[in-house]
Amino acid sequence: MSELPAPIARKPRRRPIPPGLLRRAGAARYLDVGTSTLDRLNAAGLVPKPIRLGGSLAWARAELASWIAHGCPGREEWSALWSVIVARRTGRAK
């Protein structure tokens, strides 16, 4: 009688870690808009200011999530609000 082969040991699957910074296409997907719409919103100052990484732009996922939770204010209003949020989180009052 032949023996059955030993089962193959599999590593448990890990959930991938979502990126903290989203490049243009990823930020557009996160906001559920097209990249050209994101470009127009960015040019009009209607989304948070992106971070420049080399020759490309990226948005912080945490900032976009907070921006959405606060009702998507314009960039000028959001910059002031985001400074307060970051200061509270880090304990650095301005």
C-alpha cells in the first residue's frame, strides 16, 4: 500500500499593508474620481495640497481620510484645520 505524501506547509496569508502615501492614480481611486478630475480639483485648490516626491505628487492617505471626514473643505480652510489636527495628535500646540 502506498503512503500519501505529507501536506505542503503553507505560510499564513498576511493582509497587505496599504500605502501611507498615494500617488496620483491611487489618490484618484481613493477619492473615486478620475485622474484628470483629481488634476482639476488640485489646480483649483479643492483637495489637500500634495507632497512632492521627486518628479511626482502624492497625497497622505490619513490626510485624505480626515479631509473627507471633515466635509471636503477647500485647500486654504483645510490647511489651517489640518495644522490644528496634526498639532493635537503630536502634542505640539501652535
